Amino acid sequence: MNYTNEELKQKIQELKRKLDVTVVAHFYQRDEVYEMADITGDSLELAMKTKNDDKEFVVFCGVAFMGQSVKVLSPEKRVVMPKLACCSMARMIDTLYYDESVKFLEERGIPKEKILPITYINSNADVKAKVGEMGGMVCTSANAKKIITTALGEGKKILFVPDRCLGQNIANQMGLKSMVIGLDDMDPKEADIICYDGFCSVHQLFTVEDIEFYRKKYPGIKIAVHPECDPAICEKADFVGSTSQLIRYISELPKEQKVAVGTEYNLVNRLRPENTYVLSSTKPECPTMNETTLEDLYLTLKSIDEGKPINEIEVDEKTVKWARVALERMLEL
């Protein structure tokens, strides 16, 4: 296929007009893919918006767990993905590792009925289902503090999976004790939040030295970072927030205010043209989010048009049931 990007865009628009589809794209997608979307946002926002959409097909430009979330909340929809890309953080935990984490706590004197699991939305549906079956719930980076505050009211130990950084950062904000399984020697009975040892590879690129460099080069600069960053980074930042919160914070800054942002490159690059910098000496680009190309999107729409959709998301009935329970417990709050 030798189409130019402009030719591909034209063909994509033609197919979108012809087919009963909605194209959605996460904030971290390539600009040219992002521009083709009918709905854009972060992972939960996209799942919620597509739930109210009346089209038969959702064409999801993102990573696999996000497509699963759409299917869990809207099982009647047909969800296809141009690329079945997998979030590195989501791959760090599966049901076996989850069960081993629960066993770790049980062996150290915390019975299963005293454990309340919370999974970050950046996890696959089978892990969400495990959490749902144990009475737990999902959280996002935007609502994690509220979810944890509610969970603590039940008087249980919180098992937080899979992102240790988000768990630790929320614990620090709330003045709680946290530990990471396999990294800390703390007795889990002494911790409020027990974190699984997972992380986002992109948000690990940012360093304290990066912050010091920008503060020295641009006195008065603001540092804004995502809570998937290491706690040492978040402690030195002026603002810590989810993707949507970062967008809002930066949009409300005076145009002359310089800001260095610690999150994925594609988002930072389109925030505002002036006085916005990427908080890294290297390009913090998510490799799996960037797998999806215009050609992939075109071929996916073409497959729907031909009656043979590719990369369709399927989630079994039991997983849908319990993963949905975990998601709906969060939505109720």
C-alpha cells in the first residue's frame, strides 16, 4: 500500500461516513490518528462516552485493556482495534501474579476477608474480574484518592495493583504508610496500602535531575507530572495530576508561564505551542500507544466494510460480569 497520509485520511473519512462506526482515540495516540477520532480522551472517559454512543462498532485506537473496558461496560457493542497493542504496565500483572500477591498477605497474617483490592484501570479485564470477585474496585489516576479514602473506611488492608507509583503517591498525599511487595521489608500488617511492583515504563524516564535542570535554566518554571511518576519526582513537582487534570492545569496557566510536563510525549506536544517543555532528556513516547498508524486504522475500517472485522475484542461472560462489578463500584462513587 503506497497511499500518502492525506490519501489515507480521505479514505478513512469516506469509510466513516459509510459505516455504522465511531472511532475513538486515547490522548497518547499519534497526532495523525488522534485527528481522525470522533471521540478523544483518557481510558475511562472513552469507555464512558462510547457507552452512550449508538453506533454498532467502536474502533478503538489505544491499547488492549482500554478496548476491553469498552466491551465490559457495553458488551452489546462490537469493539475492534487497529492494533492489539498491550500496555506494559497491564502486562506486569495477570491472575496468577494477583493470586500470589493475595497469598503473600495471607502468609503474613492478613486473612483474605481483611484484604480490599483496588486495581488501577491500567489492567486487563481478567485482573479487574479478580478484584471484583474479592469485593474490590477499579480506580483511575484522577479518582484514586477518593477510592482509597472510601476503601479505608471498611477497615481493611488495601492491596493496590498494578502501579506501585500511583499507590505510593496517593499514600504520601494522604499521610498513609505504604509498602511494595518484594521491594520493602516492612511487615504488611503495618502498612495501610500494600502495592504490587508494577510501573509505567514511560513515566519512569523522568528524573529529579531533569527537574533540577529545568528549574536552573528557567527560574520560575512550573513542573507538572502524572502520578505514575516515581514518588521522588512527584514530591518535587508543582502539580501532580491525571491526564485530564494536567490538560486543565496547563490550559489555565498564563501563556507566558513556562511549564515542563512529565507525561507521554504526544500529549505534551499538542498541549500548547509555546512555553511547554517535555520533562526529559529523551523522548518519553509510549511504544505501544504509538503502534497504531493511519494505515492500520484504514485497514480496520476496510475490514468492517468487507464484513470481516479484524482484531475484535472478546471477553468471556464471567469476566465481563465481575470486571463490570469492579468498574461500577468505582462509578457509584
